[in-house]
Amino acid sequence: MEYNFREIEKKWQERWVENKTYQVTEDESRKKFYVLNMFPYPSGAGLHVGHPLGYIASDIYARYKRLQGFNVLNPMGYDAYGLPAEQYAIQTGQHPAITTVNNINRYREQLDKIGFSFDWSREVRTCEPDYYKWTQWAFQQMFKHYYDNDAQKATPIADLIKRFETKGTEGLNAACGEELSFTAEEWKAKSDKEQQTILLNYRIAYLGDTMVNWCPALGTVLANDEVVDGVSERGGHPVIQKVMRQWCLRVSAYAQRLLDGLETLNWTDSLKETQKNWIGRSEGAEMKFSVKDSDLEFTIFTTRADTVFGVTFMVLAPESELVAQLTTAEQKAEVQAYLDATKKRTERERIADRRVTGVFSGSYAINPLTREAIPVWISDYVLAGYGTGAIMAVPAHDSRDYAFAKHFNLEIRPLIEGCDVSEESFDAKEGIMMNSPLPEHATEGGLVLNGLTIKEAIAKTKVYIKENNLGKVKVNYRLRDAIFSRQRYWGEPFPVYYKDGMPYMLDESKLPLELPEVDKFLPTETGEPPLGRAKNWKTEEGYQLELNTMPGFAGSSAYYLRYMDPHNTEALVSTKANAYWQNVDLYVGGTEHATGHLIYSRFWNKFLHDVGVSIKEEPFQKLINQGMIQGRSNFVYRIKDTNTFVSLNLKDQYDVTPLHVDVNIVSNDILDQEAFKNWHPEYKTAEFILEDGKYICGWAVEKMSKSMFNVVNPDMIVEKYGADTLRMYEMFLGPVEQSKPWDTNGIDGVHRFIRKFWALFYNKAGEYIVKDEPATKEELKSLHKLIKKVSGDIEQFSYNTSVSAFMICVNELSSLKCNKKEILSNLVVLLAPFAPHISEELWETLGNATSVCDAQWPEYNEDYLKEDVVNYTISFNGKARFNMEFAADADNNTIQETVLASEGAIKWIEGKPIKKVIIVPKKIVNIVV
């Protein structure tokens, strides 16, 4: 029988569907294992060969765990809401739902061809009402809860109302936007609208005024990762910073738990560090500064309160409310011009950009310890969302403050003995304090830090601030609350209506609130979001429904829970299903989600844990980030002002322009000249200057992109070589977690390996040659060496070395002319996770009635790996001269006597006295003469 991969792969893909091979149910008698991929956004371009890398890696692991006896959940679905579909709808008028379904169908067709073990009966699509019903439900629960800092969990808002009715804010320690103070009597005296406004200050899902990335051309808020160099990633439209009233999620309340949870996870240290930096925990103090000649007072947060004697200016974030209050009439025009310029830069750009810009407000603040009047500046290197949006600048000991002071010629006052700040700031983590205070600023009973170590100074300053009511000691986090509103059509509707300008939740019985039809997918003529075009977008009582929709991460924050119980109409997930599957054992996805998605999904899950929905607080126990498969571009070289193209090694003789060429008409860097002429009309009359009758293209490794014509469609690879070859080749390219270039030139070797594997079962005449005979010692050794290697490699995700080991083993067995069923049966099982189609076919050929998926993973026997004979290198004065074999258990005396008596040794010794003989066990014998 000939290896016909097209027939074999079609046969088994159909068989898997017929037999429901990959459908899984909860089974208390078996241990569970949950494998999950970060599900894709179905773009119109479909998959290129880089996309399946992570899916193949996780699929191999899922199949491996199933062969080990685990009950494996390996689901797949689609992150179906997104700006590209909406933009396409705006351009064409086609409803995003149609585009999305078409794209999903294309993705599904491509995924099926590659042979994944996904349980498609559990598929979810975030745009389907039966899915986003539970996103809406979760949002409502967040609205109905606040975060109790003492209990360290979400608590019903009804409990907070009862507390206000009996105690007011006395003793309250809750996450909030603003510290409020009122008595029970004052609470009861407030109107319903006033009470609802106060409750928004505490709710986990709340309406708040916040700085956003606003894109006027797209008519919507954009996330940071959707903005590049001040323009939208989609369309390249200008983006400005703007304060808008938005729905937000109080992610910041969970900051410490998000940090603590990292210690329980099997993630890489680099990924954990990225999350820690994003959360940004810092211990310090909030200090009060009054404004000169004013009743105004504001607070700043600093991690180094001990440096207050080195403050020579203050800086406000451009978005701070204090800017308007502190800007003097003389400075108003200059400040406004600066604010207008700053609006065009995102926070991410401001953090990364080290350029010094700023403007003086005209006001001065009073240092609470020295009573100095300090100028207050405005600069975009200070962010409104961190601390209080105002800083005390200590230029001697902070690099950005130092650069600012140098640029604007402000005082730089050192606080550490012996430090040199003439050229740069001094990182003051150790040393002895000075100038704290300067003699002219010393006051009776005041704080004096001179002569103390920095550690002593920090501790003493915190106590002084607290005792003298100058502020309070606190922990601060860089993590912001998540902006949860988007002015788009294609997203989950909020289950919210408005009465007297205040938000209320729809009754749960009204969920899901489905996305309405609109005549256009653009904002209204009066500037409202697209849902403002929907007819009767109101409740039955006539109240206006929310016009914004939820962002993309809404649907992807708890999807792993829905996979556990996707058809449940009564709950996001049943207690029984959640108790069985618990959380994801292996999560695979790209590094681009290291912060946003992973922070938000961890927060979402912790909230659901608090309200009793999720049994586990952390959703993803182990995480693997797959690297990117880069494109291998090809180039042709056109002689300027002609339609003549010169081959690579002759191009230096001409004045040429390199042009990208479609890699699909290039093979081993040799251009298909006829295909090139037909590729584009302007090349129809192309002429070529060849070398040895061939046109050799240049090449470079670049991002896989349509504009560079280096996109390789997996369908083409599957059609030419088969899915098993594609799967193994993607793993063979290099370690899963590293980025590497795609090079179709190397795929032939993997395809030859699979054919060689087939040849162990069938001869050239197509005859089945497997025999049920005992295996030889050499055959068993080759097999068990492979079992040990592949088992270890899969656990470490070192799939590239596994593929190499398969090649070595098949070469060894081919040399031994092995056709023993005992050996080949185990070999098929080992290969099954990597190349499932050929493995299913050969497993059936071997006489098995069940799928190879239900076989048992073989265990290696160390006895078969023991060496009977060891090859020693025989050296003289450190130079290797020849080799000798000895029994593995030979002792040193036997080895030494045998070597010295050999003809080779006698030749090299030449009668010289032997000083010593050194034997490195199982490696080297070195004779020193």
C-alpha cells in the first residue's frame, strides 16, 4: 500500500467526526487535564502558517496526556467581536455578523485540515447571545458588589448600604474612587440620586470620568495596544487623550491579590516579572502640600518621603484637575498650548519617550517640612492615574526629575554624602543623609535626618509624617482600573438603562440583552455611538438603554469557564462541571497578552471566585508563550528604468532596485519565471539575466505580512505535503517558545522522514511486512531510547528535539531492517501526538479496533538502555590516537593492562617510561610518557 496522505488524512478526519473521538464529558473515575489555547479573532485573511504553531504545540500535549490516561478537555472557539469587522461593515455596509460567520467558517475549514483534537461540541463564539448573556451577568454582579479591603473580597453592595444606614462611613475600609465621610443620618437624608452617586464611588463596575485614547475618525475609545505612535493601529487615524465618562472595572482593588497569586503559578519568571511591573506595587507615603497664597491643598505619593528635603519643584500631570486650579492668568495661554499638544500622546508613549517637555503653572507649593515655596510645573512624564497625579521632584536622585531640572535650569540639591550629581542623578538606595534639612530650614522639634542611613531615614520620616498629620503611610499600585466602554456597534451590549441620569441594571430575566439592528455602523449625526441609531433602544418602561458596548476583553475574560459547561442555560458554569475541571492546567498563547488579557482575566476570575462561581482563584496554572513564526521573504532585482531582472549573484554589476516577490512562486530561492510573469500585469514582459540557467532570489527574515508577499498559507502546505508533515515541521523549526523564520525549503526533509516511517510497515511493492516476532536487543534499545527522549521532551515542550529523535530512531530501525510488531506498535503510539493521521492509519493496520488516541503511552525500561560495550578514546600525553572497546563492567586494572599490551600503545610508547595512566570511566584512557 502506498502512502497517500491525502486519502489517509481525509479518511481519519471524517472518522473522528463520525465517532466523536474528541468529545469529552466529566468522568469522576479519571483524572482531568484541561488544555486551552488563547482563542483566535477570525480575521478575513484566514490563517497563515504562523498561526497554528501554538495550537499544534498544545494539541501534541493534549494527545500525550490522553495517552497517559487523563480525561482531556481541549476546546476551541472564537473571540468574535472586534474593530476590523466593524470597520469592514462601515466600508461595505455588510453586517459584521455576516463577515464574522464567513471568517469563522474559513478558520474552521483550515483548522480541521490540520487535524486538531478539539472538542468542537463545546465551541463558543463571543458574539452569540447565549454566550454574552453571561458576560452581561458577570458585569451586573460587579455593579452589585464593592471590594471590602478588610475581608479582601467582593461583598454585596446591599451590605454596604446597610452599613451606611447604621454607621455611615465610620470604620469603612473599602476600595473607592474618593475617600468620603458622612454619618448614618447624613446618608438617610440624601436623595436617591445622591445615594446612587455615592454608591458608584464604591461599586466594582462603576461610571467614572477617566482619561481615554479617543480616535475621532473611528468615533471610539481605543485600548493602549490599539494605538501606535499617536495614531490608531487600524487605519492610522490621529488619537488624542480626552476625559470621558466611561464604564470602568475596579481592577485596582485586586492589585495585591493579583501579585500574590503569581507565586502560585507555573509561569516563566520573565512573564511574572512583566505582570509585577504592570501592577507596580510601591510602599510609601502620601504627603500634603499647600499652595502659596491660597486655601488649596493637594497630596502627592512618594516611595521616598525621606527625600522631601531635596524637593526643588513640583510636577502635575497634564490631566490633573489641579492644573486648572493652579494655572495663573499670566500662564494660561502657554499652559493651554501645552495641554493641547499632550492630548495627542498616549500614556504608553509618554512612559517610553524620554524627551523633556513642560510648562510652569505660575503657582508655588509650600514644602510642609521646610516651608520653602516650590514652583509647580506641568509635564507629561507624570501620569494622572499613578498616585495622585502630582509629584514632588527630587532631581538629585531621580533621572527624569534630573533631566527636567537640567532642561529648565532648576535647583538640584543632593541629599547623600559624597554623591556627585554634576552629570547625572545619583541612585540613592544606600548612603548617609545630608542637607536634611539645610541649616536655614531647621526648626525646633522638626525632622532631622542628617547622619542617618537611608533605611533609617525612610522609617523616621514615615513616623514623623503620621504623628504630625502631614499625610499617611500607604501602599500604592501602578495598576489602573479598566476602561470598559467602547463607542462601537460590534460588541456586547451593556445590560444597563438610565433613570434620572443614573445607571440601573436590567432584571436578570431580561438577559441576554441582544445587539439591535442599526441602519449604519457609524456614530449618529449628533455624536452618539452607533447604538444611538437603533430604533426603540429603550426598556419596556421607556428608559434609555446604554449606547456604548463592551470592549474586546469582555468576552475573553472568563471563556475558559464557559468551555466547561457551554450549553448551560441556567448558569455560566455548573458547580459540578467547575468542581471537576477546576481551572486550566496548560494555557498556550502569544506574549502580546502578557499584560492586558492575563491581568483582566485573572481579575475577572478572582471576582467570580469571590461570588462563588469559580472554584479556583487563578484561572491558568501553567502558561506557555509560543514564539512567532517569521516570514522568509524573497527578492528579485530589477535594473532601474527597465523591466529586466538580474539574478542575485550578478546584481552588483548593475544599478538595481530590490522588490519583494511572492514566496509561493519561489522554490529553494529559485524563481518560477513563468509564474512571475503571470503574477502581476506589469511583469508580463519581464526579462531575466540568469546564472547557470536559473534566477536566484535574495532573501531576508521579516514579519510575515501580505505587503511583503511572504505569507505562506497552511492549506498549500497541507495540499502538497500533508497535515502530518506541516505539524511536525512547525515543531522541528525550533523551540516552541522561541521566534523563528519559516522556510518552506526545509519541509522536504520532514516529509521524507514520514515516508521512511511508512516504509517500516510497507515495502516498495506496497506489501505489508510487519511480523509478530520477538524484537532484538538492538531494536529494543533504539525504541526505549526514543521513549525516554520523547517523554522527557514533551514535558519540557522541546518538540524540535523530539522530531530529531524520531528521525534517528527510524534511521536505526531501517538499518536494522526492523519490522517487528512489538517495536512498531509502540513507535506508532509515540508518533501519534505529532502526526495523528498516519498514526491512526497504521494503528488500524496493526489490527487495533480502537483509535490510537485510546492507546497507552509506553514507558521506557532502563535495562534496555544499558550499554554492554563502552568505546574508550586512547590518548598519549593528551592527544587522541585510537579507540578500543571494553565491556561496560570492566574494571580499571583490566582496561589499563589491555590498553598497554595493545599494538597501538606499544607503537606510541616507543619504549619510553610510563609516568602514569589516567582513566576517565567510560570515556578516555590517557597515558602520560
